[in-house]
Amino acid sequence: MKTRKRILCALIATGMLMLSVLTACGDGKDSNTTVSSQQNSENSSGSDTPTDTSVKYAVIIKNLSDDFWATMKSGIEEEAERQGIKVDIFDVNSEEDTEGQLRILENCINKGYKAIGVAPLSPTNLINGIVQANKKGIYIMNIDEKIDMDALKSAGGSVIALATTDNEDVGQKGANYIIDALENGGEVAIIEGKAGNASEEARKQGAEDAFEDAEKIKLVSSQPADGDRQKALDTAASIIQKYPDLKAFYCCNDTMALGAVQAVKNADKLGKIMVVGTDGAAEAIKSVESGELSATVAQDSAEIGAVSLRQMIKAVEEDAEIDPEKKPDTISVDSYIFDGKE
């Protein structure tokens, strides 16, 4: 009987220990020996240190339902394994939840991480949290979406570096692919992303510049679809109806490109109107391979995640100075055209 009681007590204690590990920095979705992948929770355990004190690094990305961020998560996991470290990864419930993302950061600040990587939902939504982190000596790494550096500096905060793709170059590559394909020129349109999204606005600007510099190309419309497939379908359908001689769409992300492709199919103009997307999402790659989407400007989000983690490790190991007056380095990860021809 005493033996049974000792076994029961041991099982209860083990269960309580496992539960405490899973509650680090919010409600846990799952974890393994290398990476703990978790989602936004508004609740904080109130502890000032991580349950697992060996975890020095955390990364807050956007929504994992998007292939871009799921691939980045994999890149971070692989880099953590190569480095022999642990990292907690958190994602947001939606890309509209700017306040929720700030709460994730604030919860992480209270957990004692040495460095936190952030992919902000807007250029300014995490600035207050970054300033709080810096005051506690926590390094912040800016990932993909650029923080408003002037506003951050004015608030007294800093980041160690920005890892991203040159998004103006991305837009130019997409537009130039269309320009090269349309030997006789023609009318083209841009499907823009969400207003205030720095990455997608840079892509739009790059595409606009390329189209305007091309002699035989006429940019007839540039309209937002907010990164939404259905909105992109509706917007593209309206543009096709208004401009029956349209030759191509450049879309600032692949979700919108897939919506535009559907609009082209609905108008029975597949093969007559090109659609070029951005990001290299898995569904977009399949669409290219099936002969529907013409191309996508693919980004290496896995490498963006990996290089971000390496920079975080370097800052911690070198005891880098946190200085709002120092301009952070930009680490550019190249993009490439995928059109299924190579």
C-alpha cells in the first residue's frame, strides 16, 4: 500500500512539472526538446523567469496558417538544432491582432529571455514593448517587417538588426518578369496589400517604378485587396471588366495572386492574362506548376528566420551594447523568380 502511494505521488508530481513547462509565456500548443512552439495567450503566469531556464531565446512571428511563416518557423527550428540551443516560438491568432501581439511580447519580457525576435504586424505596434525589453537588458531582433526606426529611437528603444528581403527589389523582379514576357507591351495592373504594411508597400513601389520605366507598358490600375484572397478575386474581376485588354497582374503576395488567378479563370482568360505573385507559398508553387499562376517571387523565409536567430545568439554571447543611437544593420536575404521552367 505504501509503495502504491509513493508511485501515485510521483506520477502527480511529474504531471504538475510537465504542466508548468507548457505554460511558459502563455498557453502552450506543443513543445519538444529543441523548440517550444506556442500561441498567443492574454494570461501571464506572473513568473519572472522561464519555467525552463535553459531557454534564452524567443521568437514572435505572424500567423502560422501562412506558408511563409510556417517555413520561417522550420528554419528557426533547424538553426536551433544546429546551434544546440532551445528557442520558444510564438505566433499570433490573426494579422489584425496588433494588441494581442504586443501582449505576447510583454509576457515574454517577464519570462527572463535574453533575446527576443519579433516580426511586427505594423511598423509601430511593438515599440512600447521593445522599449520595456531594452530597459531590462533584453535584446530585440527585427524580423521581416521593418519597425519604424525613427519612432523607436524617439521612444528610447533599439533593435540589434533587421533581417529581411529587399521588398522593393522583390516588386521590381515581379514586374520585370511581366515586362520581359510581354514583348509587345500592354496594359498591366497591381493588386496591393494592406495599407501600412511596409513590406507590401515596398513591393508595390518597386513594381510601379519598373512598369513606369518600361516604354511599352501601361499601368492602368493599382488597387488594394488587403492580403485577402476573396477581396483580390473581386478586385481583379472588376479590373478585368473595366480593362478588357489587360495583359497582366502583379500581386504583392501569393494569397492575393491566387484570388486574381481565380478571377482570370472566371473570365475565361487563363493564358491571356498573366498573374505574378510574391512569397513562394506552397499553394502558389503548385499553381505555377499546374500552369495557372505565371510565377511567384519566392523569398527564403527559412533563412530569414535562421539568420535572425544567429544574430540573437551573437548579441547574447558578445554582451552587445543596447544603444538607441546606434543604427541597426540590415541583413538582406535574396529572393528569386519561380516560374517552373528551371
